[in-house]
Amino acid sequence: MQNLKSSIAKKISETIAPDAPESMYSDIIASLEYPPDPTMGDLALPCFRFAKLMRKSPVMIAESLASSIEIEGIGRIEAVKGYLNFFISNDYLAKTLLPEILEKKDMYGSSDEGRGKTVVLDYSSPNVAKPFHIGHLGTTVIGHSLKLLHTFCGYDCVGVNHLGDWGTQFGKLITAFNLWGNREEIENGGIDALVALYVKYHEEAEKDESLNDRAREEFHKLELGDEKNIELWKWFIEISIAEYKKTYAQLGIEFDSYKGEAFYSDKMMPQVEKIREKGLLKIDDGASIVDLSDYNMPPCLILKRDGSTLYPTRDIAAAVYRKETYDFDKVIYVTSAGQSLHFAQWFKVVELMGYDWAKNLVHVPYGTVSIGGAKLATRTGNVILLRDLFADAVDKVRDIINEKNPNLENKEETAEAVGVGAIVFYYLLNTIIKDINFNMDDALSFEGNTGPYAQYTYARTCSLLSKAEDARSNEGKIEISAPEEASMLKVLSRFPETVLKATHEYEPSYITRYILDVCTGFNRFYHECPINSAEDASVRASRIKITEAVNYVLGRALSLICLKTPKKI
Ligand code: ARG
């Protein structure tokens, strides 16, 4: 659709403003609308904006333009109440659009806008030895989807898991391990055994305050490099990462770096010095802070009273390190909206420090997740683990497959792809800032606007294509004979701009919603138009080629939101 929008904007700007067509061009592109009803055209342009310049009424402008201009790819132009309605020609769909998709295959929709630019994405980043719970779903799948989208737009992307692998919780964990832990139990029990220790620590510390002193002491020893504590700490991290990687594998996620907060231990002091040199550091009740009252924010905490560093200090050091290491054009941080102030504060500090790249730090916040209305508690063992949520969905899908398609090959793999996919799709269907309440039955339905429905539609395209190798290679000309074919192709033509919009606005839900449009279009086409059973060979070949194009776009779109694409379900 972008090409058509450009042709329209070019023609109209040249006609209306022959002296300065460029300034009008982008304005027209931006104001082209998708009419809600196809009888009003495939694209519409309100002409009110030209009234002043042309000293004519919008109605007259629309009428005179409709009767005087011709645009390649547009079959018909109608003037209705001050609007210009454009109807795409079937000829364009058959001869330009479809061949383009078939040639680019699953790269249709990609672009090179990011060529030569590097984007660092900081996402998932759980706190080690704490459970990976459903609150982490957002940062993990939004972050990864943004990485895939940017890669598809030609950016070089670096995915960083900024593990929370430093902090006083390690003092607690070491204390708990020394008191009640057992190596073998933890080797076998993995992260669950660590979480159990952590929970026990908190229960005991409620009764016995002296435990907190012990924990502080152990953390202090860790900071000083005590060999035994360092060894334990590394081991806790290893066990935790092994567990996270299982979840990442279910989502098809790999990170380029696991450099967590601890990595910046020796990189913070030079930045603290720099803050001091700039005259930004103030002492407040013993702690070192940067006053941000001029910017309507509470102060950013840099050092505690005892001189130890804090979360913002580590983020500042990490940003400087990433600039030096990757020379990024942008860093995207994906966290819950609860951390918005934290990011606003330290972004401001980096700016005040004089780093001009501060403007290239972007925080992408998302809303909360609850299940059946229950908010998720942390710190106690009472949280819903992402792993359990996935397992539950996979079990349910396995039951459905056993009932409906018991002989399916790769049953387990498919159940996992569909079960996990259902949760991700449900989650990414809403704008990310919205709080969502999870409903498993809705997520898993094969009928609603769900992941299973979308993956099933994809599998249907695969099955049609597998029975039509002969028609795919048919060299005959492509014909559009039914309105459902044309509508389907028009939906496909919107893919490239949807990808760009989702990327620019950090909003994977545009892709999720778009997937539903593709599925609706395809299922309508499938029900109205015989495909493999079409009698006429060239009609059949054309329909198979449309199906092939849907297959590329749908497969790519699903993978851009972290869904897998089984060929059979
Ligand atoms: N570990 C943090 C948490 O679980 C998230 C880290 C986000 N990234 C960052 N650079 N601060 O809350």
C-alpha cells in the first residue's frame, strides 16, 4: 500500500502545489485513511486541508481532482462529500503486488531503514534466584518482538539480558544456604530449591532479626571478593540461567549478552566521579544524590550512606559501557510501567552529565498482568510462575489434539508451540501499556481471536500448498476473479507499513491485530473460493499463489511476535 500511497501523494501534490510539491507530499501520505467500509474505497483523502490554499470548497476540489487525475494502480477515483476515494485496480494486485510478495517471499515487509544503525535492547532481565513469574512475560515477549521487528527493518540488534545478579538478596541467599542448604538438593531442585531457600529466609527473619545482620555481613564479604561467597554467587546465577533458558527456548528467544548488573561493579566509580566533577552530586542525609527538582522529579539516588551503589548507578554505568562497546544509535529498555520514574530519572542524569546520546535512550513501559483478577505477589512463594502457566496451556492443547487429531506427528512439539503461542498472542493483542487480566479459556479457544486460530490458519495454508506443487509452478498469468481474492491481497499490501508502525511506536500489538485481519481475509477467501478444487487451471493456479503469499506474510507476522509456526496442527 505504501507504493500506492506515494503515487497518490505525488500526483496530487504536483497537481495542487506545482511550486512546492515536497512539503505537501508527506502531509498527504499522513492524511490518507483506510475507510471503514470498502464501498468508500481502499484509501481515502479528506480534501478540507486544501480549501484554503486553493480557495475552493473541499467538495469542488474533490470533484475536480477525481475527474482530472489518473494514478497507476488505482482503477477508479470517486469524489464523495469532500473526500477522494481511491479504488485499487485488480490489475495492480495481480501484476504488481502478488509478484512482489512471491519474489520477496518471507522477506516481504522488510526494509533497510535501519541499515548501518545499531539498536541495543535490554529486556527480560529477571532478578537471579527469584522466580521467573508471569510479571516477566511482558518484558520478555515485548522485548524480543521489538528486537525481531527492528532486525526485520534492517537494524543491527543486540539483545541484552541485564540480569539482576547483584544486591543484598545474595547476602540473604548465602546466609540461608549456609544455615539450611544442601548442595545436592540445589543441584537437583534447580531454581525452585533456591526460591525455597529465599522464602525460608524471609520466614525465619521475621522471627529472628539477627539474620538480617548476618545477611548484610555475607553480602559485604561478597563485595570484598570473598572466595567462598563468590563461588556460591556464581553457582546461583548458573542455576538460574539454566532455568530461564528453558523458558526462552519455548519462546524461541536467544540473547546476545547476559551481562548483568554485577558486570558493572568496577565501572560505576568513574561515572560517579564524573557526576561529582559536573557539580551534580549532593549529599543528602549521608547519601549521594542528584537533585532533579528542576525537572519535577524526586532525586536520583547514586550512593547509599555506606557508599554502596544503587540500581540507577548501575544503569548509568551500563549505558556508558554499551555506548563504548556497541556505539548504539538507540537503546530500548522494556520494563513494567512501575519503573518509569527510575528510567526518567537516570536518563536525565546522563543528559546532565553531558552525554549527547542521552536522547537515544528509550524506555518502553507496559501494564500489569493478573490472573482471574489476582495481582501477583512477589517475595513470598505465592506467585504464578511463567513455566507453570505455559505448562498448563500446553496440557490443555495436548488434550485438544488428542481428541481432534490423535495421529498428528510431532504432537508434543506442536502442543508446546500452540500452548505457549496462545499465551503470548493473548498477551500481545492489547496495547502494551494496558493492564491485562488473563483468561486461559479465552486464550486457548480455537475459534476466537486467538493464537491457536492464527496458527491453525497458517497450517491450513501449508496444507493447501503441499497439495499444489504443480499449481505453484504454473507460469500462466494471474487473474483476480473474486472479490475475496482482491480483499485478501489488499490486506497483504498493508504488511510493510504495519511492520514500520509497530517498530516506530514500540507496539507489537499492531502485528497481532494485523494477523487477525489476515486470518479473517484468508478464511473468507477459503470459504468462498474453491482453491485446489477450482475447475479452471489458471484460476486454481492464481488462488494457490494468493495462498502462498498469505503463507509468507502470516508466517513472518507470527514469528515477529514470538509465535512458532507448525505446519500441521
Ligand atoms: N532486574 C530488573 C527487575 O526485575 C529489571 C532490569 C531492567 N533493565 C535495566 N537496565 N534496568 O525489575
